[in-house]
Amino acid sequence: PLVALSTPSTPASKMNDVEINQQIKQMQQFIHQEAAEKASEIKLKADEEFNIEKLRMVEAEKAKIRAEYERKEKQIEVQKRISQSNEVRLRRLRCLKARDDAMQ
């Protein structure tokens, strides 16, 4: 037969229950504090990674804008040279036509 063992309800055992409850509360507080510290560390790391990625993206976009600006600048320079060349060509043609007209 099974015999149930029971602890006598004495002041010493009550004190023991109080101590156990205190220890449990202390353990809970410790766990909550550790969790809060870990959450804070995770948030700091996430913020740092976000800022690094944001900076990388901003720098990449700046580089694209600079490259586009340089490309447009070169394109304007080429158009300017083409215009100047056309003006010189037209002046020469007028000059040649004037000579031709004067010779006839």
C-alpha cells in the first residue's frame, strides 16, 4: 500500500515556504531583468544595422546621382561642340557661296 507523506504545518515549514516564494520572486525578477537587457541589446544592434544599411543606400544613390550628372554634363559638352562645329561649317559654306557668286 502507498503511504502519503505529509509535511507537518509548523512555523519552520511556513518560513521555508516564505523563503521559497522569495527565491522564486527573485528568480523571476532576474529573468525579467535579463530579458529586458537582451531586448535592449537586440534593439541597439538592429538600430545600428539599420543606420549602416541606410548610410550604404544613401551613398549608393549619391554615387548614381553623381554619375548621372557627369553623363549629362558630358552630353551637354558634346552638343555644344556639335553646335559650334555646325556654326563653323555654315560660315564656311556662306563664305564659299559668296566667293562663288562673286566669281560669276
